[in-house]
Amino acid sequence: MTYLAHTAHAQLAALWLSCVGWTLTAVALGLVQWRVWQVSDREVISSGQAWVGVWRACFNSHTVVTPGFRVMHCRYITLTEAFAPPEIVAGQVLMFLSVLVGLCGNAGGVYALRNVYLGLEKSSPIRLSFLTTGALCLTAAVMSLIPLVWNISSVVTNQTIRFPPEFKLPPEPDSQHVGCGIGVGMVGTVLMSVSGIIFCRYRLPVRPQSGADSREAAGGRDNPAFDSHEHL
């Protein structure tokens, strides 16, 4: 069996990048600080700052506190909510799918590297395994990039969300900016993209020539002129 371990060092590093990127994507999905609202009325929102994520909207308050929290009020945003803007719904769906596809990509990377370093399956299509892994990582990156960029665009254009009264949020913020949740997601997306490209660039080494061909190449071909002199 051909020794291939030396050909996949870059892909081993790519697997590490992919795992870190996948972890950051999953963390970003759960963070509430996607969009940070600044409000002037601090009667309810004590800090003057509210956070809007893809699943929840929260703020610190001394007057309205959600059970289970000490100084925070949170309300969940579901897919069926009529007020939920399309970029939030896209974030809920695509970020979740990105986590699932990225997990499959990491599993594919482990499988491909296992065959390269351990050679447990001699007939396995190694290059195809790396290509599939790279395609899954790139797909996961695109899935997460869409809602991230969409929400950034909404923040830059100061788009508001008409929350119902139970959210205790104003009709629109005085100002808003991008939160750390989007930043974490963007870093994860970049890492997943880089790892996907590295996986797709894997190349099998060129096979050496067969024994007869290699001996012929090593010994050189007979010179016809030399043969003619021998027969004289």
C-alpha cells in the first residue's frame, strides 16, 4: 500500500480549522448579541441597551425580570411570529442547517484523514472523501454567511423590528450597531471557508512507474549506432 501520511498535513490543519469554525458557528447561533439597540428611555431598560439575537431579545432591567434571571428580561422569537423579519427567520433556519452540515463535514474530514494516516480501508476513494468534506465545509460557510451579511445590512440601514408589547422594547431604537454574535459567526464562517478550500485542494501523489519501465529508464535505451559497431 502506498504511504500517504506525508501528503495530508495541510488537511490535518484544515480539520482543526473546521472544528474551531464549527464551534464558533454553533456559539454564534446561541448568542443574543447579534444586533445591539441603544435606547434613551431607561425606565424599563435600565442599561439603555437591548440585544436582539436570532432566537431571543433581551435587556437588563430592575423592574421587569424574566423568571430564572436576576436582572434580565428575555423573550423568545419563534419562526411563526408574524413580526419576525426575514433576516431573523433566515438566521434561525440557515444557521441551524450550517451547524448540521458543518458537523457532517468534520466527520468526513476525520474519515478521510483516518484512511490516509492509518490506511484502514485500502479501497477507499481518498481524494473523493476530501472533496466531499471540502464541499460540505464550504456549503456550511455559505449557509451561515447569508444571514450574517443580511443582519449586518439591516443594522447598517437601521432597520427596526416591530416587537409586540410583551417584549417591552420600543418601536425603534435610537441607534443600533453590530454585536459580538455576528462577529463570532463571521470568524467561524471564514475558518470553515478556508478549511473547505484546503480539503478540496488535496492531491494524490503521482504513482511511480512500473518495475519494467523503471528499469528501462534507469538503464537507458540501447543505442542503435553502438549495436552496429559491435557487429562489424
